[in-house]
Amino acid sequence: MRGDWIRIWGALVALLCALLAAPARAGTISLPPEARQAMDAIYRGDPDAAIPIARAVQRERPEHPLGYLLEGEALWWKRYCATCEIKYGMVDAWKRGKFPEDEVYLAVADKEISASQALLAKSETAELHVYAGLGYALKARVYGLRGENHNVARNAVKGRAEMLRALELDPEMADATAVLGVYNYYVDTLSGIVKVLRVFLGIPGGSKVDGVKQLQTGMDSGVLMGVDSRFIFATLVRQYDLKYGQALAAAEPLAAKYPRNPLFLLLAGNLSLELGRNAKAAEYFHAAQQLTVADEACNARAHEIAASFLSATH
């Protein structure tokens, strides 16, 4: 009997050791503290503070895509804010042509993709496919602002392929699911003639229903895409489905968590205004107007938009 207990105890100890030594659970991307610091700076409305951190990560790990992704994300939010304006009653970054600084941004995205592909050549992982796909997503974003639809489609399709492979390797990879959600939603909003043409252009189809579910996964569990999924979801269901209440439910947590980010305040105010909640909208717009952010172009644009919206609340 004593020998049986010893064997059972030994088995339990071995199991405990195995569990303690097990890698992070499937579907989770592990980030170092400095990466989280950079992401927090971006989303609290200070992407300029994130760029030195991102470049320090690049110097420390030049072969890894993370530092380039962080810099690309910071540069994107700077461009997004500086390009924002009100059209059709909605605040968003609309088409604005080419800017000279786009080339720096695209070069950072290319470095991110190259680093991902170099590491994938040595060892294939779901996480590296996510990084590669996000590099293509960075490029698709700025091409979208420039109205270069062929480049948008080409990079979106490449990014989609990377995310599909990531999910083949790890079906629980929430960040890959989120990016596929963006693709599926956008593609399903294409006009009828474009949907016909996409077959000849080699653009796979998508489903808004699937996209909503996938973006929800990103909102709930994404590491790299958690904030982006929530922001993108709110802007998509607002613009294409006019579901202002659903959009506001996604946007308000961003405004609450990052009250010094004028973009989140303006979006929440915009949606509140659409729902006829003028007093609450005015609160968001006054808060955005009273902020001072480091990026001068963003600061000026945010104040201008807030003032314009405030005039509409009276």
C-alpha cells in the first residue's frame, strides 16, 4: 500500500512539474514589458512617446518583427489623427492622397514583413505568421488612405493568407482571427460590380456576419489587436450598418480606458450625437477640445473637429 502511495505521489509531482514547464497557452502572443509600454503610449494618445521605445526594441532584437510593428502602429495613428475630418456626419480618416512621410512608414512595414519571413524560414509558428500578416495590414491601411485600391487588395489578400496559415497552426490565435474579421467585413461591403470583379482580381470573398464574430474575438482576447479590433469594429458598424448603439458599446470602453486619446473621445461623441444624446456627446467633445497632445497636427485637427461637432450639439 505504501509503495502505491509513493507511485501516485511521484506521478502527481511529475504532472505538476510538466504543467509548470508548459509553454504559454495556445492562441496567446507573449509581449515584453517595453512592448506593452509602447502600446499603452499609442492608445493613450501619445504615439510619439512610443516610437523611441519601438526603436529600442529594434536595436535589442533587430531580427524580430515586434519593434518594427510597434513603430508602424505608432506612425499609423499619427497619420490617422492628422487626416481625420468630418464627412457624412462621421469623423474618420478619409482618402487624402500621398504624403512624403508615407515612404518612411512603408519602409518600416517592409522591414516588419522581412523580419517575419526570415524567421519563418527558420521555424514556422502561428505567431510569426500573425506578425507577417500585420505587416501587410499596415501597408493596406496607408494605401487605403491614398485611394490605391489595387495595392490595398494585394496586401489585404497576402495578409489574409498569413492569418489563415496562423490559424491552421493554432486555431485559438485571437489576433489572426481579428484580422480575418476586418477582411471579411470589408470585402462583404464592396459594391455589387466590385464583388463581380473581385473574382477576376483574385480577391477571396468575405462575410460581414463572420467578420463581426471574428472582430469580437479580437476585442475579447487579442494581444496585438485588442484595441484596434474595438476601434475598427465601432467604425465599421457605424459606417456600413448605421448601428450606432452597437458601435457606441464598443467605443465607450476605449474612451473610458484612454481618456487622453482625442480619437476615442471624438468617436464616442460622434456616436452619442447620432443617437440623439447631445449632452453626453458634448461632454466627449469638450474633453477632446481641452486635451493637448504632443503631435501638433493631431492636436490641431482634434480641436477643429471637436469645435465643429460642438456647434452641432446646440
